[in-house]
Amino acid sequence: MKRRSSINATRRSSTIKRRSENLRFDEFGFALTKKKDQKLHHRCHDYSYPQLSSVRVKELCELLSYWNGASFICKSQIERFIRMGIPPSLRGRVWKCLLTTDILRDASDFNYQMCLSEVRGPLVDLGISEYGILSAITTLSDTQNDLGLNRQQPTSPSKPRYSVDDITLFRQIALDLQRSFPTHRSLMGESPEAIEGQAKLFRVLIAYAKYNPKVGYTQGMSYIAAVLLMELGEEEAFWALVALLDKPKYLGEMFDLSLTKVQHQVKVFDQFLKHRKPQLSKHMESVGILSVHFVMPWFLTLFTSLPCWDSVLTVWDLIILHGGCTVTELHLSNWLLACRFQ
């Protein structure tokens, strides 16, 4: 029976590998798939957004070269460029400037590479690798079950370097990795690029959980970190994630276990909806539709579920520029726009 399961798993792996090799990808790295193929999440769209002239691109590069985050002029200028459309090649630099990742890194005692070295110890003791974390989900689950639900620590003459909390964290992140943009070339299938992309995402999320143990890891973070990795280097993406999740301007306290801030934002959205669309609000109440079911995913994944990826990036540009206040406005705009086309 085990042999048959192993053969079936090998066949599935080979099928996925052949499929990923034959796929074409759009300009943002998402697979171009047929609509009838229900096994792959379709993220292919016709993109149309303004292209900056070479003169404007040069102006933007000059602005970024002497960037001063405290300057009102710099921020007003960057907003002008955002509304014109940030060139994909410069988006990472724009985000770094707005999030002040270099300042954040230099002011912190946290060492990203040292943290990863410490994390690799438990992984080695568990017999798994960051480059095969998805295939290790079963191993992590079995180990977690063996330790029991009473949070018993592992007992061994050699004293393993992992704890129950480590295993739970590794498993939770691994489970979410396979759900995070499964049609993006950096995370899709078993190509060298995808394996490296999955390992990077795993490392960034693990490092943040160690950096901020009070928050740790919760669902939704993997989507945010994955988008950052699409635009930034690995360590840059980590510090950008720290800025987004920790700064009060952005998502500070949004991911705590109580979800108090998210619930507050849901209430704000409900008030907006009652004011702008009173009939729709009453109808939703009458049929028992709670806005929390769609507002919370928007918050916790920062609109990465929007169908057009250029729209997602533009939304992120505005959020990174203006902060969390933009998120609520975008929630309402997104909902009203959806209702308009019903």
C-alpha cells in the first residue's frame, strides 16, 4: 500500500513538473492557464496601465537618489509618480524608500542571517530542509502528534534543538506556503526557481516570527511576504515586512491574537456602508451576510486577492505611501465597485 502511494506521489510530482515546464507566464510572473483548467488558480488578465516616459523615469530615479522620508516635497512628488504609474523596475526602490527599511535595519539589534543560522539547527535535528519544507509537512505533523497535545518537550539523549513551538510554527508556515500564489513562477511547482522561492518565503516568515514572538506567525502574512519578495531581495523583504506589520502607520497590532484592530476596522467599514449604501446594508443584514467575512481577508492579505495584479501593485503603492487609513477607504471603494457591476 505504501509502495502504491509512493508511486502515485511520484507520478503526480512528474505531472506537475511537466505542466510547469510547458507553461507560459505573464509579465508579473503568473502562469497563463486555460480557463477550463480548474486545478490552477487563474490569474491571467489583460493589463493596461500608463508607461512613464524616459524623462519621467529619470526624474523618479533622481528623486529616489536624494530621498528624504521626512520631506513633504519628496512625499508629494512620489505620490505624483504613483498616480502616473510606477515602472515595475523601480517599484522595489520606491517601497524601500517609503518603508525606510535601511533605517529600520540599522537601528535594530536583530541580525537576519544569525537568526536563520539558529533556525537551521532545529530543522537539521528534524531531518528536514528549508528547500524541501513543503514535502516535510507530513514529517512535521507526525512529530507534532508524537509529542502529544500536552506540550511535552522532546526527550532524547542528544537533546534535540527543537521544541513543540518550533514544530507547530514550521508546520503552520509550510501549510500556508502551498496556498500562497500557487500559480506564480517563484512559488509554483518543483523548478529550481520555485524551490528557492519557497525557501526564501519560509525563511522570511520564520525570521519575523522570531523577531516578534508576541505576534509570531498568523495566516495572511505569507501573502504579504510573498508580494514583498516579488519586488525586493530576501533580507530587504524581511525588513519591509517588519515595517508593514509593526509600524502603527500600517498594520501594527493588526495580526495580534485578539484581532481587536481588525474588528474595529470592520465596524468602520460597516458604518461607511450604512452611510453610502443604506439599502444594501439593510439587505445584507436581512439575509445574514456579515462584512467581516470579506473585509477581514482584504485586511489580512492587503488586497492580494484582487483579480488584476497591476491593480494590486497600485493599491500597495498607495498603502505604503499613506498607511492604514488608505486600507479602509480601499475596502469601501472595492466593495462599491463590485456592487456597481453586479
